[in-house]
Amino acid sequence: MPTAVLDISVDLAECESCSTRTPPDNLVHTADADQRCASCALELDLCQACDRPARDVEATVDDEDRCVECRSGLSECDDCSRYTDHITAVLSGGDVCPDCAEEYSTCSDCNLVVAGPVSINGDYEVCLDCREDYDRCRGCQWLFRGCEYYCEDCAQPDHSRVHDADFKPRPDFHGLGPLFLGLELEVRTSYTGYDDSVKAANTQLDSLGYLKDDASVSDGFELVTHPMSFDYAMTQFPWSLLPQLRLLGCYTDDEVGIHIHLSRDGFDSPAHIYRWLKLIYRNEAAVTALARRRYSEWAQFDPDIRGLAKDLAHGDHGWGRYHAVNARPADTFELRVFASSLKTQQVQAALAFADASVEYTRGLRARDVARGGWDWKAFTAWVSARPEYAPLTAELAALAATGAFIDLEEAYPCAS
């Protein structure tokens, strides 16, 4: 008797990934509305929100992987690319999640999150839009809100202000570089003429400088300018102020000086700085004669510092500041050799020497040094041929006439 064959037909469905046919109940439904076999489904990432595999899964700020559908109500952070339901717009930046927003500053004025904030005097930060509400004080150069030209402390017509010794406003550069000179002129005043002298100095300096107390000037003040190019100093500094201060009873003595800050950026290279330092330290007798100040405890020609010239030229700052050249400041060298003065030619000569010594050594080369390029005679000959340094030429001639250079063999060529 023949065996009966049971014919049971089974419907099969196709995997939409590998095309394998399998019973429909064995297919896995993905978050992308696909049907896949179990093997192909395992190749996908699992959406942790709907618990379905998905081709496109991205992380949220809660470290949860979500498919396209489950993250449809979220926004992508422009910084970390994670998704979040709370986005913060960054001024001058993108849209970021709360975690990334903490990496940005908040404008202290409008309270918005900002990329690239602007510092207000190092105290707080604002966005670029709010920065437009600030002006720079013509007196102290600090940023402020509210006044037209001066901050509350410097507001005119109060000309009596003498700042504390540690007052240091943001530098305001005048003229064209690369070398900028900052003048510090220590002045003594009479007891009765102090107020009038302070008022006159503040009035004439205006925004070019300011006055400070100085521990070494117990009965006077220190007149300080913002950085100036040499040409700007010669033409724009209020030179009529110096004779006016003399008429008001101001004076100088052996204990007060002229200090000139020279911008480090004004030098071409460490080699240029080295040549400049060598010119000054090799010519101590001539430089101190020009400076009208020999053996000063405030501007010593220390042989140990001289021996460090190469290190100082490469960024070492030495020790102490009471040297002929103080290398302690980060952005400047401070030339401290000059005695103070209220005579226009002497102050101009000090500025001219600072500028001329840098420009002379800028072009000095090894072959020039071998031919005596560091000698005082070579330097002063170079100076005398340049009209812009006329105050220095005149001061050298005047000092030579008094015998100031008598101990220096051929220190200064004939002025004629």
C-alpha cells in the first residue's frame, strides 16, 4: 500500500539585506522599517530608546544611542555632535549642548554665551556687540562705560591726579615702529608748587602720559609716557612743559633719573639685542658721561650682568633691576643710566641715544665690529651724520666742551 505524502507549503519572506529567504516570523523588524534575518540584524546597532536595531544610530548627551526616529525631536550639538533636547546658541559660534556650553564664556553685560569674548581691563568679559558700548579713557587707557572721554577716576577737569606707584594702564602706542620708547622722568617739586606742577603736567600730557608716585621721589612725581616712536616723541611730546615746570619750582638732583623703556619687538633678533648691549656696556665711561651720572647705585654697570649679555639677548631676565639696562620687564628693556633733567636738550638727547643705539647696532655686522664698530668714536661719527639725532649731537658737543670726555681718547669727533 503506497505511503501518503503530507504536502505542507510554508510561506517564506526575503531578508532585505542579504536576500536570504526565511519564515516571516524569523525576520527582525528594524527601526528603519526594514525586515532582516537574525544574522543581518545583529550587524546593526541597537537603538536604546525603542530597542530596535537601526542603520543610523547617534549618541545623545546622556550617552544613549538613538535611531533617526527616536532622535527626531532632538538637536545636534555643533561641537561634540551629540544630540540633546536643550540647545544653547553661542554668539559668534554654533548651537551647542549644555556640556559644551560650559566651555564658553558668558557676556557679563547681556548674559549670553559667547565665543571669542573681549576682556574689559582683565576684570570681566563681554561679547563683541556689548564691547561697542565701551570707550577707552584718554587718561588711563582703561575701557569704561558712561563718560565721553574719561573714566570716573580720570574725569576732567580734575588735573590733580597722581596715580599710585603700581598704576600700570594698558599701553597706548603712538607713531610708527618697530621701536617704541617709553619715557619715565623723575621730578622733584617745591612744597608750595606741587599742586600747580601736577596740574600743569597732567594738562599738557593729556592722553600721552600720566603721573605716578615713586618711592625714590618723596617730594615730587614720576612723569610717564605711553610708548612713542622717536619721531613722534620729538614732534608731539609737550616740550614746553619742561621749562614751565622749572618756573613752578620743580628741580632734579643726583637721586632722580630718566628711565627709557625700549620695546623688545623693536629689535631684529637676539643677535641685534646682543650687539646693542655690548655697545652700551663696552662704553661705560662714555655712556655715563653722556648720562651725567657716574657710579649710580640705581644704574650699575655690573660686570656679571655684562657677562650675561648673550643670555639676556636670548630671553634671560637676569636679576634685580638697578642695572644700566634692566632686563626684568617682559616686553621692554629699561635703560636706566640717565640723570633726570628739565632741560629740553638733555631729555631729547636721552631719547635720541636710546633710539640711535638701537638703529646703529641694527646694521652692525661682524666685519664692522672687527673694524672698531663697537667703539664710541664709530658710534658718535654715525650719529653726527644723521640730522634726526641733532639733540644728541648737540649734547655730546656741549659735554665735550666742558671736558666731560677728556679721559676718553677721541671719544667724540669734531662737531664741525
